Amino acid sequence: LPSVVMKSSLVRTLYRSILKEIRVLSPGTAWIHLHEPLDSTKVGWKWFPGGKLRTLPTQFEVLEGLLPLGEKSRELMRAWKESQHREHAREFAEGEGFSRSDLANLTRFIFKNQDPGAPVQDLFDDALNTIKAASDQRTKSECSSFNTDDEHGLSVRAMSCYSPHESEDGHLFAYRVTVKNNGPTPLKLVGRHWYIIDSEGKISAELPDNLKFLGSEAPALQSGQGLEYHSGVDLSTDFGKMGGFMYFEDEDGERFHVNVEPFSLKAFNQTSADTKDQDQGHATGM
């Protein structure tokens, strides 16, 4: 009996700890966008969904990739997803994200339907991995930004992470920009302009509008298509921010820009997954 009581107490503690992380991750009614790990070795443009390299994953696929859970917990995750699709027509598409209640309900579903005879260590490992993933997502959210241009049907998401590699200026940050054409007509990317600001509010660097960073002919985004850009930037201080514009042309040749909202550059420790990626090499500022 004591072992049963101890297991029940542990399960309740783990459950409450996960819910606490979810509340911190999603203040108020804000939607939660889950970020994939950022690999600073990737430089250049990658096409999706019509490209050769990848398609943009759904938010549920990102969630599955972030949580190294046991097979039983994974089965319960998929069962919960099917129930959401069946009862509420939820797809958890790339742009949809999760609400706080979504993640809380998923956590409740997994805990409620676990095998009563499951080893305590398995439950502990799954819960600990979930707490670590939630904490890591909070860090990523603090260093990200999102903007939409409803007039042209474009969305722009940016995120940075600290790289442990040496840099000429003191600190190296990798970043990823994702642009997606949600409108009905093709749009051609023709340039970008960055402002990089250090912790003292001074402009550390300004990268002007040009096409050299593309390395090839400017891509045209068809309806539903998007692209990712991975690069890096050096900063003399351990904290700063960057933001800017992406320039496009529509079918009539009219040029317009979409804001890349400022996102933070913070020199704090990253997860082991990100650090492992970065140990393979790093990108230069582009």
C-alpha cells in the first residue's frame, strides 16, 4: 500500500508541474506556436511544400518531435489528436498552434489513460522530458517574433538562439526566418534589410537591401508555398535584438515590404539538442 500511495503522490506532483509549465508558456489566452530546434549549420533558402528538401510540419508533428516519450505516451498523444479531429475538426496545422487548454487537456488525457501498472520510472522520465521541452519552448518564444501582412497574404516568423562558437565580435547568434505565402497569387522575394542593435541601443550592424544573400535568382512563392532562411550574426554584447524587412514584388511588378518584427538575441545556455547541432559548424552573418 505505501508504494501505491507514493506512486499516486508522484503522479500528482508531476502532473501539476507540467500544468505549471504550460501556464507559464502561454500567458492569458495567447496561442502557443511550437518552435523546432534551430540548427545553425543550415545556411540558405529551403523550399516547402513544393520543394525537394522538406514540407513545413504541422504543429502536432513538431510536438511529437520535441517530446522523447515512451511508446505508450505516444500512442495516447495520437489517440487524443484523433479525438480532437473527430469531435472538433482540429487539424493543428502549421499556422494554427495550440491553446493553453489544448496542452492541458492533452496532459490530462495521457495521465488519465496511463497503464496503472506502468513503472514509476517511465512516468517520471516522460514527465521530466515534457517539463524540459516546455521550458525550452519558453526560451525560444522569448527570442522569436511573428507578423502577418493580411493585404498580401504573407506571414513572417523569426527566431534566434545563442551559438557557443567563438566570434570576432564576442557573441554569435544563429537565426531562422520563415516566410509563407498564404495569398492566392504568386509573390517574388527581391531583397531584405536588417537592423541589428546591441544591448546599449546602438546599431551594431545594418545589412542593406540586396539579393546577394540569396545566392541565386530571387524565388517566386506560389500560393501556399514558403521558404526558410538560416544564418547567423555576430554581436559585441551578450544581449541585443534584430529586425527589418523582406521586400517582395507582386504579379504587376509592384514592390512592397513586410516587417520582420524585432526578435531578441540572448546569450544564455541552449538545450542539448540545439548545442549538438551547433557543434557541427556555424553560419556567418548574412
